[in-house]
Amino acid sequence: MNPPEEEGAWLETNGNRHILHGTCSVGRGAANTLVLDLPRVSRIHALIQLQNIGEFWLVDLGSSNGTFLNKRRVHQPVRLHDQDKILIGGKQFIFREPEEISPEYQTTIADRTIQEIEKVPCWLLVADIVDFTALIRSLVSERLAALVGGWFATCRKVIEEHDGTINKYLGDGILAYWHESDTTPEGIAATIDALKKAQALEEPRFRFIFHFGPVAIGGVASLGEESLMGMEVNFAFRLEKLAAALGEACGLSDAASSKLEGLVPSRRLGDFEMKGFVRKRTFFVV
């Protein structure tokens, strides 16, 4: 199939189109990509986040009046499909992506991206809400949406204020990164401090880990996104699962701990086997 045209995805309302070039923030504030000056719209209301190749996800950011997809309130990131109806502050948008990106085209793009890949030293952050399934069962939809959306908004604010980039919003978590050239160990230490302050709030409980290593980065400029790939990304997710199994709220890989020595108080918890990795790796808790 031919590559999607530049207007591959857009929001449609009253015959007007808002073309989606990468991630789009929606809200009443002037800094948003799509400004909606309406009484029931929050200053920073929602995101339409581009993830992977041609996938758009809708994320509510703890808005007061909610974000609705096909008449249901959004309480965690959800993928958008052609003709989906989005309601924000009483204004309806129809998401259009009529030419679905096929698996074959995704493979073509991925192959081309791999050829253009470079390995870049990066800091990786994986954050995850604790006992998310239990949270879903215990809260009504409106309360759950406000709580989870507020958490995503808090994490986004901390990450972006410290020069980081969110690569993916997961069902109950976040993957973010910093090019080493765009930050310093002191900057990462400040990010950890800010996230730990957020952990001190009552709800929701969440954990996070930091890792440092050479990350395979490739991008499709026309799709407005950067893809993170490789073993270091896999390792970061394994490390978060280890933190969950150990009941730890904040962890560091051996590489991250070494880079942050003297900046972040931490203690060595032990050496652990990680699925898919040959040797044991040391885990530090903050």
C-alpha cells in the first residue's frame, strides 16, 4: 500500500479539520495545541498521544468534567479508531484515520526505521500505578477517571518541567526518557525528588524506576514520533516488575545508581536474575 498522506489523521467538527501532527494537547490554556475556550474545559484537559506507528491514544489529564469516548468516560489511555466520537466540554470531535496502517506497512516503516537507528545514551523512567485492578473495582467511573487522569497530569508536569519526554502512556503507567545530552545527573536527581513528593500524596500509590543506558532510537519524522527500542528498554520494564515484586516504591538500576552517586540517597538491595538477561543485575532502592 502507499504511505498515508500527510493528512493521515485529524479531528473533525462542524466540517472543520484539525490535522494531527504528532501529539495534540487539548484544553482552555493558550499553550495547548488545540485551544477550546469553553467553560467546562479544563486548562489542560486531555491529550491525543501518538504512540508506535500511526497509533493515536486518548488520555484524560484529570479534567474536572471528564473526557468521553463514544459516550463513555475515559479513565485510562485508550486507542482511537476511525469514526470514534470524542466529547470534551460539550464539544464533539470525530476522530478520522480512514486509511488504517496495515501490519505490512508498519513492518516496512519499522525496517526503514531500523536502518536509520542510532544508539543514544538515555535515562529511562517507567512509572506504574500500584494495584490498578483493585483500584478499578473499588471506585466509581468518575472518581477513577479523575484520580488516574490527575496522576497522569502530575507525572507529565514533573517530566516535562525537568526536560523529559513521555514516549508512551500505558494502561496504568508511563514510559519516559531523557537524552543524556539534554539533562544532567543533577536534573534526574531533581526529577526523582519531585516524583517522590508526588508519592507522598495519598492517592494513587505508584512506583517508579530509573535506568541509564544506550537506547536504540529511530523515528518516522512524518509521523511526528520517536521510537525507543532494544534491550535497555526491555530491561527498564523488567526492573519495574522487579520493584513491584519486591514491594519497593522507587528503584534504580546499577547503571543509574552509578551515575547518580552522591546525588540520590540509595541502598543496594541485592543481585537479581532478570528474565531474558544472562547475568544477575544489582537493584538499588531510593
